[in-house]
Amino acid sequence: MLKSRPGQNERLPLEMSMNRIRFTLVAQVALAIHALSALSYGQTPKPAPKKYAEFQYELGDIRISIPKADEPRVQVFGPESIKLAAKYLETGAVSWARGRACVNCHTTGKYLTEYTAWSRQFGKPSEEVHASFVKAVPKEVKEVKETEKEGHKYYPGTWSSVWRSAGLAEWDRHVTGQLSAATERSLRDMFERQSESGAFVTHDEVEIPHITTDFELSLQAARAITAAPGWLAGLTDETLIRRVEKLKDWLRTAEPKNDFDRVLKLQLAHYLPELVSQTQRDAALALLWSKQHADGGWSTRDMSPVNDWHFEMSPTVLRIIKNLPDADQPESDPYMTALAIVLMRQNNVPVSDPRIQQGLTWLKREQRESGRWWMHSLYRGNFRFITYIATIEAIKALELCGELDAISADEK
């Protein structure tokens, strides 16, 4: 939950960080005396227990607690609870840009690629987050050398370059309406990291649902080049033209790694319709519909065998997923439920379709008091950034179904 000092007019539940002090002064003194006593008897004192962060995001006096499964569900879903979600998304992104200043796919990347479309409802997106992405663009585009690790070939910095480019492109599309020099340079840098096959090859540890398969990452690259105002239509550089065609060819013919890739064909059809036939769209929709649960939701974990999410699954991630309380029969979750609605709407399935209506009912029922949509982490068990991803995807699903029409930034 969002926390701030008493008196601040924050909409989200607030608390002072001082209430979270782990040790009192007395306890610290006792620990020191114990350590000295141990030394006096020739013993090696035990190291202090590792201190874990208490908050998911921090911004000034505002503290956002780490999401928990037992957070109560919102009593009344509607414009006010949606605004709570928007406040959470804005605060989280600005906090990350200010404190970490790095591009990522779980907070700032999702923020710039999605939140930028909602200025009418929530106001202009953060200039500070945008500036952090601009700052991350190389001043000069240089050749990048392919590297290899344990037989896996990739270009360093690929996923961050793709997400940076997509975020900047969506900012240009929705905020300024024109291609910026930073976005153009970021896209050129992105294509320096394209593999010979035409794909953008994923690397680093898996972060479900985004740092997963090469198809998913290459799809984000397709989003970047189609969102950037006038970039594709204005291409004259022959090398870039060839690289774009290689990307299209790869996306058109790539063998899916799992069902997640198969349903993402629907998003590819939205970005680049010429790459996906009607037969393929129909098959992807049928697969997506077959995955809907009786409660109206979908589960991310239904979309792939655990070992097929990434080229290499770390023991830590495997342990997290296999030890979840519903591991044998995954429950519906907000990310996949929202994404399913988004994919259907992007492919002209009407809002009145019973499958969409059931998904919307599930989402409205599962929002939490803080405005977030809580979700089990599928790659790390600490900060649960997947809750941020799920929340922003839920808002996108609601927007595509007209649920944000009654909200105006002028009313904030």
C-alpha cells in the first residue's frame, strides 16, 4: 500500500516508515554486548541477519508496501479504485526512475509503453521517467559484438534496448505526436543488437512474463518500430530496411516455444497484420479461449511448461514456481486474465462477448484496497514486481473495454 506522513492528501493507504524499524536501540545494544562476549571467549560472532527491503517502492515520504496475498479486496470497484491503481503505477515508476535510474520491463518499461496512452484519464505521464529513458540512449550508435555464454549466443543489452525503444516510441506517439531524435537513435541502437536470424534474442535470468522467449522480446521490438511516429514509413537506410524485413520474416515463421508464444500471435497481428493469417488468428483465439477457467479468469502458468519459459530456467525460479501453493492446479491471475482481454479486443472480439465479460468480472472482483492487482511472483519472491505488471495490464484491459471512459484527469 502507499504510505505517507499524516496530513498528506494521498488517496492510498499510508503509513510512516518509522513504524517499521526492525530493532529498537535496546535490542541493538544487546546484540553488540553478545558479540563482544563471544569475542572474549574466542568465538566467532554470527553475522547479522540480512536486512530485506520493507517497501516495493519509495518516493519522498511515500512508501508503497510489498504486495501481500492477504491484502483485502476493494469494497467498491469503479473510477475511484481505478485512480488508486493509476497513483500506484505513477508513484512506482517515478520512484524507480529516481532511485535506480535504469530501464526495466517490470516497472518503467511497462509504464512508458502503456501509461502514456492515458493522459486524458490520469494526466500527462511523468517527464522524469521519460528523461531517464532518454538519458539511457547512447550518444553515438556503435556496432555491438555478439557474445556467447555456455552455447547461448546473444547481444549484450538487447532486452533493455528493446524496452527503452518501445517506451520512447509510445511516448512520442501519445504525448508529442512526433518522432524524437532520442527515439530514432534508440531504434538504430536496438537493431545493432539484432541476431543474424532476425530475432532479438533474450538473455539474463527469466522474468516471467517479459524476459522469456525470443518471440516475446522480438514482439516488443515490433511494437517499438510500429509505434514510433513515421519511423517505418520514412526509412531510407538500406541496412535498416533489410533488418526490419529480417525481423518480419522471423516473426512470421518462428516456431512457437510454448502456448504463450502462440497466443501472442494475436498481438503480432495487431502490430503487423500482414504477418498473421486469418487462420492463424482463429487458431490463436481458439487456444486462448480454451484456457479460460470456470471462474472467468486465466492463469499465466497455464501458458507454458515451467521449463519452456526461457532458454535456461534458474534453480531459484524453478523452486519458486514449483513451491507455490497452487502449483498443481494454478489459479486464475490478473496478468493473464487482463492480457487475454487485451488480445481479444486487439483482434476485434466485441466487449459483449461472454468470455470478455467473465474476464472483466473476475478483474473487478480481484482488485485490492490499494488499487493494485496482487499476483504471485513467478521469478522472484521478494518485491513481487509482477503485481505492478499485472496492475498496468488490468488497466489496459479495462480501457480497451470502455471502463475508463468516465474518468477524466480534470477531475483528479
